[in-house]
Amino acid sequence: MEKTGGQKSTKIGVVSGKSMKKTVSVIVERQIRHPLYKKIVREKKKFLAHDEYEKCKIGDMVKIVQSRPLSKLKKWRVQEIVSLSPSETVKEAKDKKG
């Protein structure tokens, strides 16, 4: 019997906390239509993700991928940093100017 690996779930969110070693909390926001009122509603959910190299900073947009359980609440890994936080982008621009 051979197992076929399915697609691992990925989500994109913003790093909201970095208080633990090699762990970041990521807020993922999605929009759904309310079943009764038919209004578009924003839902937010917080995930704890493993950041192996501790490169993420608060405000960075990251892509997280589902993995095996790494601890009681940590079941996601940071796959890549999609974009830096706005304050980091301003610092880099100032550094380039000289």
C-alpha cells in the first residue's frame, strides 16, 4: 500500500508576534459572505508557525505551510517571507541613499 502525498495547505498572513524562540504568531485574514445577511465579513485567525532561522520581524508578510505537529499549538512552518514590514522597507531605502 503506497501513500500519495497530497497538497499541503498554505496561507499568507502578517507576523503579529515574536516573543518565543524560533516561533512567530501569524494572523491570517480572509473574507467570507455571511450566510444569512449576505454581507462580506472579515475573519481573522492566529497561527503559531516555526521560524527556523529567526528572520521574520513583526509586520512582515509571510507564507506558511502546514507540517507535522512541532509542539502543542505549533503545526505550521514559515515557507518564505513574501514582503518586509513597511518600517523595514523605509530603513532599507535610507541605507541605499547613503
